[in-house]
Amino acid sequence: MKTTNYINTFIVVSPDSTAKHGIVPEKTGTIAAIQHRLIYDKPYCHTSDDVLFLTHAERAQIPRSEWKQARAEFFSKPKACLRCSPLVKQFGWGLHHDDKGRVALHGVETPAYRQFAKKPDVKIVNGMRSSRN
């Protein structure tokens, strides 16, 4: 099984994002809204793999009883990591992954965001750009 998990890493907001603060996605059922809810409601509970699969399972309406097999199938092919998440590309959220790979959100305007972006023991990676330019 392939993984998208990061350890001791902070994904900063994409360089071309126009968000000046963390924005809560309004449209329910979207990837952004589901990912935001999963991470915001339970910080440092889910790994990147968990967030990606749970988002897929919710959108595809996969019954909980089928999650084990569905997760194995989902990760049988490479998946884009949370650097591609709309949360970092459009909505102004940085994603901190702790030493166990669990994720929490930090709005670009927050002191916590600024602290993680400067911590020497945390790897900093940019969110993916929305455009190719």
C-alpha cells in the first residue's frame, strides 16, 4: 500500500493562494468541506491517508462495513497528497503533521501558523500551486 503521510512536516499555503486567513469552506459535500470538517473537528486524530480515504468514502457513500477493502483498493494506486488539497490551495489553511503523521489545521493568519513555518525541527513544504504559471 502506498502512503501520503508526512511526519513532522508543515504544508504551508500555496504560493499563489489569495487567501489572507483560513476560510471555512461553505459548500457542503465538497472535498474542501469534508477535509476541513475531518481535520478541524479532530485535530491530530487522522493521518493524511485517513483524511483522503474518509473523504473518498463519504463522497462515494461507501458503507462502513466495506471500508477495509475499499481502503486497500483506494491506496492500490498512487494518490495526490494533501499538498494538493483545496484547503492549502484556496482556503488559506496550513497543515501540520506531527511525529505520528496526524494532521491539524492552522489558518495562515494565526500565530501557530507563523510558529510552525519557522520551526527548525519541522520540514516545510509548499502547497501545490493552483496554476502552472
